[in-house]
Amino acid sequence: MSLNGVIMSLNGVIMSLNRVFMSLNGVIMCLNRVFMSLNGVIMCLNRVFMSLNRVFMSLNGVVMSLNRVIMSLNGVIMSLSGVIMNLNRVFMSLNGVIMCLNGVIMSLNRVFMSLNGVIMCLNRVIMSLNGVIMSLNGVIMCLNRVFMSLNGVIMCLNRVFMSQWSHHVSQ
């Protein structure tokens, strides 16, 4: 085998390797295109996720705003609850005052009822005394009639004695 045959064989081998490397280069270029397409898909997904992240951040802001509103309403409700509790204490104090006044009024009612009983007893005593006075008045009227009758008798006797006296004097 001559040197020219060896060189031609090496040239054939090199050309075959060149074709292999060109085929591998084509495969690598196809894979590069696939990876570039995947990179585009991943970039699109990244943009989608960034948009979703912005949406979630906006929703988070809305939720935080709602949380602040709810906390403010909670503060208002707690303040109103405190006001209602204070009003409840005021009403309970007023209820206690009213109950004390009711007790005082009931005590005064008992006093007035006792005084009414005393007045009724005094009224009965006065009515009894009135009956006694009316009885005494009847007795006095009877005695007055007796004295008037006695006065009439005395006047009659006086006339008799006067007529007898005048008759005696004329003789």
C-alpha cells in the first residue's frame, strides 16, 4: 500500500468523521432550536407567572385593605361595645336607684297605711264621742224640757200666789 492510498484512506475517514460531526452539528442545532423553543415557552410561562404574581400581589393588597377595614370596624364595634357596657352600667345604676325609690315609696305607703289606720281609729273614737255627745244632748234636751215644765209649774204657782197675795192685800 502506497502513501497515497493511506492518505486517501485517512481522507475518507476524515470525510466520514466530518459527515458524522456535521450530522452531530445538525442534531445539536435541532436540539438548540428545541431548547430555544423551550426557552421561549419558559419565558412565556415566566411572564404568565409574573402576571399571576402581580395579580396575587394586587389581591394581597386588596385583602390587606379589607383586613384594615375589618380591624377598623372591629375597633368601632369594640368602642360601641364599651359604650353599650357603660350604658348598661348606667341603666343598672338607675334600676338600683329606682328600686331604692320603690322601697322608699313602699315604706311611705306602709306609713300612710298605718296613719290611715290611726285616723280610722280616731274617726271611730270621734264617732263614738259624737254618739256620746248626741246622747248627752238628748239628756240635756230632756232636762231642758223638765226644767221648762217646772218653770211652767212655778209660773202657775207664782200666779196663784200673786192672786192670793193681791186678794189678801185687798182685804
